[in-house]
Amino acid sequence: MQCVIDYVNNYCFHMHVVDDLISAFRKHFHTPPFLFSSPGRINLIGEHTDYNNGLVLPAAIDKRIYLAIGKRSDQEIHLYSMDYQDSYVSSLSGISLSGKLWPDYLLGVIDQVQRSGAELMGVNIVFGGDIPQGAGLSSSAAIECAVAYGLNYVFNLGYSSLEIARIGQAAENNFVGVKCGIMDQFASVFGKKNNLIRLDCETGEYRYIPFDLLDYSLVLFDTQIKHSLAFSAYNKRRQECEHGVELIQKYRPAVRSLRQATMEMLKEYVYEKDEVVYRRCSYVVSEIQRLKEACNDLLVKDFYRFGQRMYETHDGLRDLYEVSCSELDFLVDQAKLHPEVLGARMMGGGFGGCTINLIKTEAVDRVSSELMKAYQEVNKKELKVYRIQIEEGTQLLSEPNEYKK
């Protein structure tokens, strides 16, 4: 089997996407648009800690959503998805769930912007990109941030970068109905080339961690699986963590989230009350500590120890948080058979999507080929492979007057 690796930092490919987007916008709306771009994200370590006010370590990647937007003279919202080849029309005064899902991520942002008190006019939007859906790379956050950033720029709303990220999160929480934390949207907006973001989800403080991979590469193995449990289980895990905090607060009122909890507190106040909740919370508390240690590993370029922590995270997600699945576990187990793979774990909400792998660059092709073959034999499904790089966050690409007539 030929080893197919998607080198996504391909200038010609992205220019092709941009040209197609502009052409589609002109075809549908007969005017040139403003053009924006927003990245997907990876998270090196610190999974499911963001909505527990913990620490996370995400980064923007070179897979992106591209969004063309233009003002209308009325109150209508016209949306067109390049990927689905589908349209949706609404109005500023009648925003509601579409019944199609894909428009909801855009409509939710427009709804939140209006709720913040901003005055808008109608808009035309065309969007597309190369972030694989269902792979755990937060294509939804990329869309939300592109729309929020675009509206902010086009209508001169004056939002800060953090406010743009929070609008995207609120759209997903309150409109789409996924109770995600701030990490995905924050990474999309604040991404910086060749840097990870050490984000404190309790205080909002962040700092960049230089990520010079030297002789290593980051590779995603996409199961192309998304089990039906993913949506409901994500919200369920959040509820279980909140219940754990409630049990602790009866004795320690100052504990506002799992960020302030310790393993000793969990053993004393949670374990005998609810063993399942204890397991969920113990994973989160240990993962927050693991991230602190992992950042120290990166600062001294100890990639071997960092990789071991990635494996430890997967063990916790599988055994304690119980959001993995057989396909993800298979890929991590296979990765462990190759000494050139320093670390591997499932990434994202769980029950499908990708594993993220830290691999010696010289062995990427060979390891990928062997895992593709093994995955096909066992799971009867093609394994997709993405070799990724760390890139910039959400940005303006061009204005209408920059296009040639």
C-alpha cells in the first residue's frame, strides 16, 4: 500500500482554495468579498481540562477554514458551503437552528454578536477549507472564529482577540449545544507559528512555548470513525466533573472547580460517594499536573519524556475518563511497537477522530505505511495520515479593493 501523507503546508493548494472561494462568492453575489482564514488546532497535552478551568497546550495548524464575507443592504443572511455545495438563507431577526447543522456554527456567531449589543446588517458568506471533519481538529471552532473575526473587521465592532474567541465558544455552547471550553477557539485566534500556547483556562493567562521539533515530526492518524456516543458523552463528562466539584464543596467551599482540587480531596470526599465520578475527576486532576511537567520537558527539549507523558494521557483517557474507542486504542498500541514513535494518544472529544503522534522524521513514511496496513487489516477501513505544522491564527487575507477587476 502506498503511504499517502498529506503535506498540508502546500502553497499551491491553498491558493487554489482561495481562488475557488472568490470565484464562488462572485458567482453567487456578484461582488468581491473580504477574505479571512482561521486554523484548526491540535492539543499536545491537557485533554478535557479546559472546561474544568485547567491548563491546556494547543496550537494552530496548517489546515484552515477560508471565509469570504460581504455586506448586504438588507437584513438577510446568505450562507454557502463549498464543501457541502449547499446554501442556507436566514435573517438577522429570525435566527434559529437550521436543521442542517453546518449553518448553525455561523448563525450561532451572528446571534451572539447581536446579543452583545452590536448592530449588524445582512451578510453574504461563502466558506470552505481543508480541515477534516470529525477528526478532532476543531473545524467548528475555526468556522466560528473566522465568522466572528470577519464580522468584527467588516463592521468595525471593536472586539478584542479574547472577545472573538469567547463569542465563538458561546455560539457553540448556547446555540449549537456543545458545552465546550475555551481552548479550541482560543487556539484558533491566538495561534503563533512554531509555538504552543500554555493557556490557563481559569485566569485566561497564556504564554507561548517555543516548539522546535528538531529531528521529530507531528503526525495525525485519522481513524475516520466518529461513534454516536461522542456528542452526548462529551456533555455527560462535563456534568460528572461538575458533580465531583459539588461533592468536594460540601467540605471545602473554596474549591470552585477541579483546578483547585487535589487527589487527596477526591479520595476523601468523592471516592465513596461515586466511584465513576471519582475516576473522571482523578483523570482531570492528574492531567493538569502532567501538563505542567510536560511544559518543563519541552523547555529543556526532552522530547522522550514528553512523549511518555502523551502515552500516559491516553491511558487516562481510555481507563479513567473512558472517551477512547477500540480504533484509537489500536493505533496507540501499534505506535508503541515502533521505538521511533516517542509518544501517541487520542486527541479531542473522543470516540473517534485522530491520534496525535510524535515521530522521528526519518521514520515517518515507514511507520505511517505500516500503521495504514495494520489498520486496514484489522478495522477494514483506510487510515488517513496528516503530517502537520504549527502555524498562525485567525487573520485577514485580503480586502475587496485588493482584487483585480
